[in-house]
Amino acid sequence: MAGEELAASAASEKAGADAPKYERSTIEFPYGDLSDAIEVAVAIHKNAGISCSTDQLAAYMNQAATSGAFRLKVGTARIFGLVETTRGSVALTDLGRRIVDPAQERKAKNDAFLAVPLYKAIFEKYKGHLLPPTAALKREIGKLGVSSKQTDRARQALERSADQAGFFAHGKDKLVMPSGLTQPESQKSAPETKKIEDRDIGRGGNDGGDLPPFIQGLLSKLPNEGEVWPIADRANWLRTASNIFGLMYKAEEGNAMSSINIEVAKL
């Protein structure tokens, strides 16, 4: 009997050791590029001026407000510093207002590129030097805090954004400050790797990019800690979560239910 218990314990420990571990990035970076961010800023500027609701913005961009693609673009714009998001609304920042102004666009693109913690860190490290080959650059991106599964995606977005911001004007093997521009004073200090806290997932950052879009959207609907959250709204959120889980996951064999009924007690 004791032998069986020891064998079961060993098997359990082995299963735990073999189980895949979820790896989360610890430095902020966008999955989209600078042009995606500018698209969001332009949509707000042309249709609403300075700010609008997220539903309105989605309509301006001909996208569904709950879609992963829409949330990714808004998150990308936030990471580049072009918009600020609050519950249910999006507003242009000073940088966002400058980037839609043709007279200030060039400098604003430069500032937006360096506003991304990952891009700023890479620029500072290789300023005045050649960028390493692709494989080495991916390793460096990983060292800075990007999860191993996302280093190539982060590299590709960095390179596209650098090109769009003018940092590759002298060749794609080096990051060079665009001619006539200088690094903003607020960004001249030593690069810092902005950590992503658990509460940031689904609210920007890399927007829970390692999570499925449905889950990102679900988490983005959570109110901030300490806010009033009516019971009826909680129930609606839980019903939505149940429906999403029904779409994403299979029920156990023999159980045809794909969602869970949630009832609110009437007080």
C-alpha cells in the first residue's frame, strides 16, 4: 500500500514537471506596428476630434468593438503613446494630436517609436552600431523580457515600426535617429524595462498578447479594483465568459452542455 502511494506521488510530481508552463513577457511592446497605431489616432481625429467611446471608434474603423484585431490596434496605439484608454472610451494624447498634424508628424513618429519600452531599449543598446543578425536580435529581445514564443513577432513589429518612423533611412542594419531630430529629453535617461503587472492584462501593455483574443476582450471588461460593479453586470460578464468558454473549449465526453446557466438572486 505504501509502495503504491509512493508511486502515485512520484507520478504526480513527474506530471507536474512535464506540464507546459505559461511564459509571460515582462517588457511592454506592441504586436502591431506604428502604422496601426496611427490608424487609430487618425480615426479619432477625423471623426471625433479628441476622444470617443470604444464602440464609436470601432465603427469609425469598420471593425467590431469586441474583435481581437480591433483591441490589438487600440492597444498598439496606447503603447506607442498616441491614446489613453479608460473604461469605455479612448482619447488622443498630446503625442497623438501631434502625429495627425502634418506639420508635426515626422517628429511625432520619432517620439512614438522611442515611447515603446522595448524599442527604446534596443535603440539605446545599438545606437551607433550595427544591429545583430536576426537570430541574435531575437535572443536580445528575449533577454529584455519578451517571452520566447513572441520574440520573432516582436522583432518583426520593431523592424516595420523603425522603417515607418524613419530609423532605417541609412539601411536596415542600424537604427539611426532621423536627420534633424533629437531624442526627447524625457527619454534620454537609461532605458527601463517596464514591467507588466497582472492587472494590465487585457488593458493594454502587450494587451495579454500571449492570451487568446476572446480572453483579452473578456478581461478588458473588468472594472478597476475598488470600483462599484453591480450584481447584474457581474452576472452578464459571467454569462459572456461562459459563452466564450463554450466556443473555445470542448466539454467532457458525454456532456453536451457548452455554457453554464447563471442566475441572479432577487433581493
